[in-house]
Amino acid sequence: MTRADTAQDNRAATLAVAFRHALDLAAAQEGTTAPNPCVGCVLLDAAGETLAAAAHLGAGQAHAEARAIAMARSAGVADRIDTVVVTLEPCDHQGRTSPCSDAILTTPAREVWYGLLDPNSNASGGADRLRRMGLTVRSLADLHHRERDGLLADARRILAPFATQVRLGRPFVTVKEALNRSGNMIPSAGQKTFTGPESLRLAHRLRRRADAILTGSGTILADRPEFTVRHMPDIPGKSRILCILDRRGRVDAAYLSEAQQRGFRTKIASDLAAALRELGDAGCNEVLVEAGPTLLSTLRQNGLWDEWVLIEAAAPGQSDRITHTNRNHQA
């Protein structure tokens, strides 16, 4: 192997580490950024050392690139910025914040690596603009490293809620289905659940990242669930929509009032597809479905789901079986 080959391999390894860091930062913000995407950014100097790293924290706040650049300036190292690694193509759009392409052009950066193109035509174009301005711009798909495919898969999953919203006009729909050892969804008398601690933590992580909970009137009447995030801290100040499919008006006003006191914005709907479109219009990137077999069957039959999380209860002393099935139309 030549010295040039070794240098190229070292550079690819450095970029792979930077992408992993940026993706971890983005993933940590799942559930906080709607209607914006989760994005992470890492700034490197010419030697590959990390100067600053940041994620987008929420709509109206600085984008990941701008935050990282501001951090570098505060630390007095902005003049050393050589490479920008970001999980999503830098935006070229003036919205509530300035274009990320502008922010990058205020630095001495020579090279930009992005994970995925922005699916939003109103904001995309930053990669082409930066190229026109003389920067070298490449995507994660161009990275020659053994971890590339795994990094790409993670980037697609993190972007999926936003991409689904943009491309399909509805939120990303995650279904959580739990089955007991008999293969049905009904807990034993006097119990609320039949799953183990690991499955409960997963269920509450799914709730935490969701912008809305979708359920049916039958679930409300049977269990009067709270749908709150427990077993972990919730996102401070987050207000979710609780959307209940209730064609016959069976859910009582007292339950709706209690849900509102728990911080939910309640919505009663009669049509599934229309409800999902309206949740998208309300700025929801991801909806978690916690419902009974009738609604789940309708979702499956109509293809109105994106991730199906199946939890199968185990015998005492054993771990539940958890299966994630993903549709790939968002890629």
C-alpha cells in the first residue's frame, strides 16, 4: 500500500467517525425538531480533529451547521474549519433562520460532506451552491469505508419522519403492537400490561419521540390509557396531539379533559387517512399508533404505516421478543 493509499484510508476513517458523531447528535434530538428534520453537524480541521459539533434543537432555532460554527467562533477556532460533516444537505433557504450555505461560506471550509440530500425542494440546493462557490462537496454515499452502508441506513432512519412528511403529505407512522404468550393483545384481569421492563422502556422511548399518539375509541373505553412518557424523562415542554378515531362519539368528555390536563391537544377523527393528513398539516413528523386489532388491521391493509414494532411477551424469566419491520419508501 502506498503512502497516498494510507492517507486516503485514514481520511475515510476520520470522516466515518465524524459522521457517526453527527448522526448520534441528530438521533438524540428525535422528537424535538418537528416540523424540521433532526440534523447533526461536526466541524473538522485540516488534520481531522474535531473543532465543534452540534445538532438542530428545534424549529426557529439555529440549524446544526450554524450552531456548530457559532460554537467554533466562541472557542476561537473558527479560522481552522476545513471540513463540514453534516447528516443532511445544507439548506439554501431563507426561513426563520438564514441559509446554512451562507453560514458555511463565512468560514474557511474547503470541503463539505453531507449524509442525504434534502427532500424538501423549498430548502434544498445548498450542495450545488457550495460547489459553485468553489467548495468540494460530497455525499456519504461517496465515502469508501466499511461502515458507509450502516451510516447511510442510520441517516435514512433519522430523516425518515421528515422525508415521509415531505414526500407523502403525512407523518411517519410507527405502530407498536404487543402480543401476550397466547398471541392476543388483552392483558390478564387486573393488569395493564404483560410485557417486561425492556419492552416498557422501548414503548416509552417511542412515545417520547412521537409528535402525536393515534388510537381508537375501543382502546380508550377498555383501558382509559394515559399515554404519558414514563420510565424516562420526557422532552421538556413538549405538547403532543392525542388523536382518537371515534366515528360514533363514544369517548366521554371527562376523558378528553383529563388528557388535556396531562398536556395533550386532543383531536377526534372519523377517517384514518384524513386524520393522518391533518396531523401532518399540524406539523407532526411522527405519529405513534397504540391501538387495538381493528385499527392495526386497517393500517396494515391500507399500507398506512412506516415502522411496525412487534413485542411478543416471553415466559417468566426470559426477555420479550422485539421485531422492527420498516417500509423503505422514504429512501
